Amino acid sequence: MKWLKRLGLGFVGLLVAAWLGLVAWAYWPASSREVPAANLAGPGDRFVDVEGLQLRYRTWGEPGPGKPTALLIHGFANSLQSFRLVAPLLAERYYVVAYDMPGYGLSSKPAPFDYRNASQARVASALIRALGLTDVVVGGHSLGGAIALRVAVNDPAVVGLVVMNPGIVTTGVPPIAKYLVFPFPRLQAKLFGDPAFRADFLRRSFVDPSIVTDQVVADLSLAARSEGYLRGMTNLMGQYQDADEIPLLAQVKVPSLIVWGAQDRGKPAGEFDELKSLLPAAATVYVETSGHYVQEEAPAETAAGMFALADTVMAGRAPAATPPPPDAVSPPPAT
């Protein structure tokens, strides 16, 4: 039996060595220095202080009487860039605002911080107030869809809801993620900060992976170069959350739209029908040729559905006063 004991000790030793190797890799100093987000911002980027957080946002079109505001919320590990194709189309009928949620893109990445959905929805509502937005149609993709649902239920400024392959019925995140312990959240943060990993991970979610160009990957990779990324993303990665927004669907009182890419590999068969049954009054746009990123693979179809929603929500409404320009902070020149 001694050989069995030695074998067991050897196996334990290998596990400990592997674990120590993972810890060493996770905490090995990054090859590039994190810099202030404003140094990475582009000419169209603006920043606004919301509850002590600096949030990056971009706008398309102009606010005006009879014109609703589309507030667009991106998904997990993404940024406002995921609306780069649909936002210019929406500007024909909407004043469009897309932003980076805390922890993502070039927005603040505090740690510790509550990055769960309810907290993100509270920040979205605070952003609506900070920018003075009115007649808001809140739209969200994937994780952003679950957050948009929370905003629509709780914020009186919201007059419409759009969910795009949302993480409401299922999140698309493997359940094992809730059991990941030190140092795995840090490992995930490093992986998602690697441009090659991000490119491969993202392209697997597209029917047409050519949409994920080198420029798209470069834009997404700005997050990992920004100040606070590793600490903030490590904190975020340790906050797995099961889908718990389903009961909120019955509380939706505003006109709604479901936009769905049929070839979403991360969604089980039948989820679209289940979501429709839970939100029966919602209009739908079902795109057979699109995957998870329906707003990128089918921007024209997404915009057409949102134009129809705009007509619905604004019918019979008195035009709201045009809000004053937001008290935004433009980024300083990069140094």
C-alpha cells in the first residue's frame, strides 16, 4: 500500500505545482502599463461623471421634439463599439446614446464594486438623469438586455424596451463560472485582455466572422490598456450571477421589441419562443441569418424594428422639451 500512498502524494504535489503555476501566471506583471482612459479615447468619445464613476459614451443624431432617445447597453466583455453599425442608422429616428458600463470599455473600473445587474441598472438610470435624457427607449444586447429590462421596469423616463438576444432566460455563461475561486477570476481577466483570445472568442459568436475586423478587436482591446483594468475585471469576473430577471418580464408596462438572431450558438433551442411567451405583447424581429450579435450582423433589420417601435411609443405623446447639452467632459489629448 506504500506505493499507493506515494502515488497519491505525487498526484497532490502535481496539483499544487499546477495551482502555483496558475497563480504565478495570473499575477505576473503585465507587459504593458495601464494608462488613463482619456488617453485612449477617440474624437467621438465623451465622458460624464455618474455617481463618482467616469462613463464613456457616444451620441449619434440630435435630440428634438417628437424624437425618442435610444439608450444602448452592450453585453458582457464588450463595449459601446458593438453598436457602431446600428447606431448611425437609428439616428434617422432617434437621438442615440451608447455607453460603456462600469468595468468595461473606457469607463471606470473600480474595485471593489458591485458589478451585478441590479447595480448596473441603477447606474444606467443615473446616466439618464445625468444626461437629461427624455422619452427613453432602452435597448440592450445579451447581458445588456437583462440590464435594460431592469431599467425599463424601474425608471419612469423609459417609454420603450428593446432586447437583442438577451441574457434573460439564460445568461449564456457556463454555470461552472459561479464556482471559480482564486486565482481563476484573475486568469479570466488576463485572458479577456489578450487581443488574440478576444478575437477568437468573439468570432465564434458570429455567422459571418469577417465582421470582427482587426479594428474591432483593437477597439475592444482598449479596455485592457486602461487604468484599473486588471483589478476591476478580476473583481467583476468573481461576481457570477444566475439569470433572475424572468419575473420582471411580467412587470413591463412599456411597448417592447425582441430582436433575435436565430443562429445563436449560445442559446438553447426554443428560447426565443419562451421569451415571446413571457413578453407576449412585444413586437419581434427574427433574423434567420444572424447569430448572437444580431445588431451587428443585421443592423438594418434591427433599425427597422426600432423605427416601428419609435412610432408606437411616440404616438399621441406631447413632444418633450429638447434637453440641454449634457455637462460632458471631452477627453484631453493623448499623452
